[in-house]
Amino acid sequence: MQQTRHSIKINLNTSNATIAKVIKKLIGLIPQTDFFENKLGGPGCIVQMDKTMLNFKCKSHRGRSRENKTDSLCILEYNGNIKRIFAQIIRNKKQNTLIPIICRQVASGSIIWTDEHKNYQNLRFFNNIHDTVCHKMNL
């Protein structure tokens, strides 16, 4: 992002403050996707979810920066192909953060596939069928 801002600044001969205002305005125009009214999945439908870390590498391309760490939860509805997708930035990967988001976006009775992360363990108690995949296994 810094590289892009620098290029814009040079090419348009504008200030960092102006670029920041334009980016903020553009981000504000992106619609918020919320499937609360028409939830993902449903009885017998497959819903897959996983967390991902969105951060940039440290200087010299070694390791990851703890200060620049952003996690997100991605949920997708799958029926032979991807139907709909929900993604949200999350504060942390704790169960009390993940479960309310999942319950708000995923319909009861869905078949939920996740990785083996411990914070997904209780999904079966929320009227869903829950199964896991192991990222370490190559099939």
C-alpha cells in the first residue's frame, strides 16, 4: 500500500493527506456484506470457513510484524462451486469473537467445515453439523 501511495503522490503531485482522504472515501463506498437476512448455508448445505492473517512482511522480507497484524474470518457457501462469500476483519481468534459472527451469518442446520482450531469446537452446539479438515494432510 505504501508503494502505491508513493506512486500516486508522485504521479498526481498531491499530498499524503489528500491521498488518505481519497482512500478513506473509497473504502466508505464499498458496501458492507451481511447475510443476516439471507444466511449462508441451510439444512444440508455446505459452509466452509477459515481464518487468515492479512499483514505485510517485515523490512528485508523476513518474518511478520506483530504491530501490523490483521486477522480475518472468511465464510463461503459451497454447492459444487462457490455460491456466496462473507469476510470480516476480526479483533482476535478467540471463540467469543468467532462464534457470534458465525451464528449471525450461517443458517441453522448447515454442514460446517473448518480447520481443527480449538475455537471452532463448540459449533455443533449451535444446531449445525460440524466437521474438520487437517491442513497438515496432503491428499
